[in-house]
Amino acid sequence: MKIDIQKNIQPKAKPTDHGALGFGKILTDHMLLIDYTREQGWHDARIVPYGPLSLDPATCCLHYGQLIFEGLKAYKTTDGKTVMFRPDQNVKRLNASAKRMCIPAIDEGDLLGAIARLVKVEEGWIPDSPGTSLYIRPFILGTEQFLGVHPSETYTLCVILSPSGPYYKEGLAPVRIYVEDSYVRAVAGGTGTVKCAGNYAASLASQKESQAKGYSQVLWLDGIERRYIEEVGAMNIFFVIDGQVVTPALTGTILPGVTRKSVLEMLSSWGVPTSERKITIQEIADAHKSGVLDEVFGTGTAAVISPVGELRWGDLSMEIGGGKIGALSQKLYDNLTGIQTGKLADPFGWVYEVVG
Ligand code: COI
């Protein structure tokens, strides 16, 4: 795919205090745009100065939410290379989301190449302090202008970049999670398994209420019986019960996380027993009561490996690991970030080098 590049002649000052980056607050100098029409397919890929998108008020995504997104990261390795972590997985998942939301698929090789091009243009923005990276946010919006309800005939794909630190203000310190027993996130046949904007809009009331109670995020239960554990707002969830690692199975309501998949692959390469299955919140409460809930941690591109120090379910407060990061969570974090930043060898072939 041919990509035109229009350089920003007014570049911004790059952040120097990497400890103060936060997550997704600073945006770089350029963005990638690719348009879609039925006649031309995905076309006119261009890297342009970062700036506002101009949308007619009748643009359909503003009314009916035909909007999907992804999240992946680029790193500067210890030997100065620019790399992305498993970008093929994100591009593939973007197309899976597109299918569910009636958005036309994009050639995965073309998109991967275009994202790599943008990252190369912006590689000077990649922070290299521990725990930082360049967060990559691709998204697609329906751009046709109409007020009836039907799939858009035109789309824009946009990719923006943000030098970022940890997703949670706690960093690698354990977070407090509230088990949501009133709102639900997804039901089978819905959109829970794809990354569409509406899933996150629908989660905000619950997140706001749990944060007012002092919790970072909520743990969702299934939408029918409200018994089975699904995922946390911005991450998948893992439990270490009596030495065995369990995580909810992908039953059609949970996001198939790239970090989730990587953790399962890494654990099996170490010979650690893992199981993807249905888990009830009662089982977790019972494990906690009998002292075998060894560790709980979340996984996500933004969240990386995020230890959970407390799970609150109704009146029951379950403290996990004495508020400290567990040994397995720490080992996973060290190995994953070690591979991502080139400090450790990559036996899995996950790292994609961005070349000229
Ligand atoms: C990610 O981990 O990349 C996400 O998209 C989660 C969140 C920031 C919405």
C-alpha cells in the first residue's frame, strides 16, 4: 500500500520526565489516515500532522456508534531497535471486530506495514524508561452522513500514538477491584468479544460508582446468572489457586486479549499448569476462605500484568497476597517486559522489528 507522508512543520516538545507520562495523555506529531469507499476499497493511506478530524454532525458513528479500536505498543530495545509486540494479533482482532460491526475488512499486511511506517516516523517519541512505551491506538469510524440506521458506506481508519507510562496510577502495586453485581457487560451473541467503543461507554457508570468507593476497576460477572467471572474493565483476569493458574474461557462474551494469550503461552512453556474454564465468584471466595487463593492478576496491553490486592464482592473483602505483588505475577511481568524491551531473548517470535 502506497503511503504519502506530510511532515509536521511544527513539532511539539517531547516529554522529558518519563515518570510523569501517565497513560494516553500526550499525543505525538503525526497520525495515519486511510479511507474506505465501496468503489475504491481501503485507499489513500497517508501520514499527516496530528490534528482534529472534521465530522459533519450527521456522521453516522456519532449516532449509532459504528466505531472499533485496538491497542498495541512499540518499544525501544536496549540495543536501540524499534519494535512492536505481536502487532499481527491486533490487526487480526481489528478485523474480527470489523466483521461483527459490519465494517469492511482491511488487508492485514497493508495495515501492519502502515502502522510500522507511522511508528518509524515517530520513533523519537518512544520513551525508554522502565514501564514506559509508545501506545498505538488504531480505530475505525463509520463516516457516512445519514440519520437512518444501517451500516455506513464510507469509513476512516486512524492511528494515533501516545508515549505512556503505567495504566494504573498504582503502577505495579496491587489494585483494588470491585465485583460488579448490578450492571452487566456482555451476553453471548452481543459485542463483548470485540473491541467496539460502545462496550466501554456502557461500562462507565459501573466504573464511576466503584471508583467512588475507592476501587480502580470492576470485575464483571456473566450477564445471565451473575455467577461466572468474565473480565475486568481494561484487562483479562487470572487466578492462581493452589498452584494452578485459571482464567475464564473465551465463551463469546470476553475479549480475547493478546497479553492473555501470551501469558498462557508463556506459562505452558514453563510447565506451569493452566486452565481456561468457567469460574464462579463463589469458587474464588471459597478458595480465599481456605487460604489457597495464592494470586490474582490482570493482563492487558495497557495494564501489562497488574496484580490485584483486593477483591470486593458484596460485603466480602478478599485481601490477596498481603497487598504485595505475587511471585508468579512478578515473574510474568519481568519476562513479558523483558522480551518486549529486548532485555530477554524472544523464544516465541513475538517481537516485530520496525525497520526503515
Ligand atoms: C488496551 O489494553 O490496549 C485497551 O484497549 C484497554 C483500555 C485502555 C481500553
